[in-house]
Amino acid sequence: MSLPEEDLALLMILAGPTGTGKSTLCGRMTEKYSCIQRVITSTTRSPREGETDCVDYFFFDEDTFSKKLDEGAFYESAEVHNYRYGTLKSEIQEKLDKNIDLVMNIDVQGVAAFNREAKEDTLLRQRLVTVFLMPPSFEEIEKRLLNRREESKEAIERRLESAQKEMPLWVDYDFCLVSGTREEDFAKIENIWFAEKLRVSRLNA
């Protein structure tokens, strides 16, 4: 009788509308479990005070970023506020090969790019888990954004418009988690992670 291989490292990606606690959940996973690391992404913006290259981000100039993009070095990339961001394939592949679990949160366009790449990338296809965080209602998103009191009315309206477009995309994910309390959401993310580590199709790949 053959026995299953040791559980394999996973790449868990959280996405969904603004205000659903994606960053908080990723942070709690890395804080509680030493075996889980945050994916370090790349950017063309300058380091902010206290940020360290290769720890907070991989900081590239425009030419270097463009070269890597042309070489197909990124799983996904996007331009945000005149700066470019991307997720290096090497950052994920090297850590998964070392059996290091990874977690990250990106926008829905980024997840779509990962899903496209997974069709041709065996390692990514075997290890990828996508979770869509769904707010209990559209009104709840508006309430959470207003409670932040960090953005202008115009900025909040733009976020709400984006949320309306993003919410129907939950059908493209492995899991859809309807957001509740912070503790409830974290418990569900933990349960998904533990269950996916034991999925037979991964252990027997």
C-alpha cells in the first residue's frame, strides 16, 4: 500500500471588494503560523521610510521592471497610481519548492492572471487556492468605508463602484467566504487552509 506524500506547501490568494479584511487575514495567518510567509511583490515606487528591499517589496526602477515584464518573469502585474506592481514567478516557485506556504491578497484582475497562468504552470496549478471574501451586503461595504474616515467622498464612491463590479466574480474562485466577524472570518480561512493541505489530489500529484 502506498502512503500519501507529505502535505505540500500552498499559495493561498485572498481577493474581493474593499473593506472585507483581506490584509488583516493575511497578516494573522503569518503571525500565527511560522510556516506561512507573505508573498513579497515588486514595485517601481521608491521605498517609504522603514521599508527594506527584498523584505517589504522588491524595488525596481522602470527599466528593470520593463525588462522583467518582457521576459515573462511575472505571474501578474498592474499599474496603480502611476507605479507598477507585480508578482515574480521566482518569488513563488522557489518558496513552494522549499515547501514554504504562502499567502497574499491582490485584486480580482491579479487573481484572473494567476488562474490563466495556472493552466500552463503545473506547480502553480497544484498549489493554488483562491478565496473570494464577500461582504454580507453592499450596504455593509459602504458602512465599513465610511467608518474608516480616511478617504474623500469621491474616493469612497470609486471604491463602491469597483465593489459592484467585483462581487459577481466570486463564481471564479475555489471558495467564497461571506464576511462576518473578524474571528469568524479567520477561523474559516484556517479551516480552508488545513483542509486544502489534505486534499487527495494534491497529496497524490
